[in-house]
Amino acid sequence: MIPLSVPNLAGNEWEYIKDCLDTNWVSSVGSYVNRFEQALADFTGAKYAIATSNGTSALHIGLQLSGVKQGDLVIVPNITFVATANAVKYTGASPLLIDIDTDTWQIDLDLLEKFLRNNTQIINGETYHLDNQKRIKAIMPVHVLGNMCDMERLMEIANRFHLQVIEDSTEALGSTFKGKHAGTFGLFGTSSFNGNKIITTGGGGMILTNDETLAKRAKHITTTAKADAYEYFHDEVGYNYRLVNILAAMGVAQMEQLPAFLIRKKAIADLYNAELLKIEGIIPQKITDGVQANHWLYTVKAPRQKELLKFLGENGIQARPFWVPMNRLPFMSEELYITENDVAGNIYGQCVSLPCSTNITDEEVKVVIELIKDFYAR
């Protein structure tokens, strides 16, 4: 079988993990946590990075420290992994779903601006929905598949309507817009190191911010809000969202390889594009002008999506459909969905993600390509 996206553990992972085992520093404190945080900050240009147990917890803390409260609305695109919407729900707020752009599959900025202009009012520096009078506190752009929207325009819209920006950049480590890294535009950015991401710690996440006070608050409440080095004294409600040292050690080794992983991801996308775009009806995600994408998960719109997925599976190729749009999930069906043509629903019904692990060989990519050609030639 050729898998969809698996870890590439070809660096110093064993050495650094063995160091943790040999020294007994395996839990939630240790030098590798600090090293991993510093590596992310140095790479992205963020002033501060705070390691967490996963990307979802990073999103949750980012929302909470941005001032999102129960009863608020938070704008999110209708196409995203469910963790984005879940994190909003954790705060007691509700997602306000905005449709996506038909080509880039990012949040539709024209639709967003039109909605905010026509359906909100600003009172004392805060934006409220005209119909239900709920406060719209924040926006969470999701850098879907490692692409990004026009972040300069998004930030201008957010500033005009007094919205905090928490970037769900969990898929976009290494992606940039006009040279600036994903996760460094908003008040907070987030990373995820799940097993299928461009680098992995098995599970893990990171909060990025340039605000020193918020960085200290994030570190405090993600480590159970323990306020004394000796006494078990906790000065507020905290969360056990710590990343353990042994996983951070893996992350340090992965970060050493990230530049090479980014080069390989682009090469894989180029291999696919060179052949698959010759097939009528196959359309890749359009990369936004100004974006250097990390090409995290190679995905195309493909005719006869379900038949193609079945055919590839029967021939040992692990391929996947896109995420189900948030408004189609039962616990999200009553949330506000702003759309004109339900682009998210149409994209969902067409997209196929293809194998693109950083350790996939060119020969394996060609096997996938030839099978797809064979399918459409039948």
C-alpha cells in the first residue's frame, strides 16, 4: 500500500528520545520542550512559542486569551478540520461559518466583507450581528492544506471590524504570504504536529504570538496554572495541555529536517501537476498570489470522485475525500452559514487527497499517476 501521509523519521529522533530515556526527563518538563519552542519561534519569526499537547488545545487557548466569551460568535470557514469548530465550542461561543473561495479553498474574503458590511453594527468598538445581537469577537482563518488567503486584506477587514485574529495555521508550517510565516499575522497562530503533518511529534501543538504578556499567560494556563515552584498552589482554572519532553525531543529532530521536507513537498506537487493536469476535469487547489505554500496534502478536484477513491483503494493507494463541511455536521447544523453558492459543499463532493508523504518515492508517485490515468481512460 502507498499511504496518504506518514511520518518521516530519518533524522536524530532516536538519539534525542534516547537522551530523554537515559536521563529520565520524559514528562512535562525538560530541555527539549524549551528547544522545540525556540526552534519554532526562530523558524517562523514569532517572538514567542508555547508548546501544547495538540493543535486543538493551542486553538482553544488562543481563543480564550483573545477574549472570546460564552455567547460570542467566531468567524470560521465552512471547510476545515473539525478541531477549528470544536475549539470555538469549548469557549461557549458559536462558529459563524463563511463559505470558501472556489479556487483557493480559503475563506471567501469578498463574501466575508459583504456580510460584515451589511449585517453588523459597531457599538463602543465591538461588532454585533444585526439579527441576533451577538458579539462577533474574532475570526479564525484556516490555512487549508497549507495554502493561505490574502492575509493583508484579511487583517485589514479584521481591524476595521474590531475582530481578533487567531490563525488556524495547523496545516501550514513553512507556508508564507509575502515572506511572512503563517501563524504570525494574528494575535495568535497555531501549529499541529499530528502524525500526518509536515513534521510530527506523534501528537502536539504550538501557540505562536508576539505579545509577551499573552505568551506568559498561555504558558501559565496550559501548565495547570501552577503558581508556585514548590507548593501545589494554582491561582486560576488551568489546563493540562503540556507537551511532554520526550515528544518535544522528536520535534527538535523533525525541525532540523523541515527545510528539506518543504523542498520535497513542492517536488511531489510538481510531479503530480505535470501529469494530472493533462486529464480533463482534474483541477488542483490554486495557490493564492503572494503565497509560498508548504503543499502539505496534495489535493485535487476530480470527476467521479467516489468511483476514483474506490478504484485507488482497491489498487493499494490510500486516498481520502475532503472534510465534510461544518454546516453538514449534526452538532453544527443550526449555526449561521453565510454563502451564496455553497462552494464548500461542491468542493467536498469533488476533492481527492493523494499520497504525498515526504518519504514517498518518485516511482510511487508515478504509480499513483498511472492508476489515475488508467481510471479515466476506461
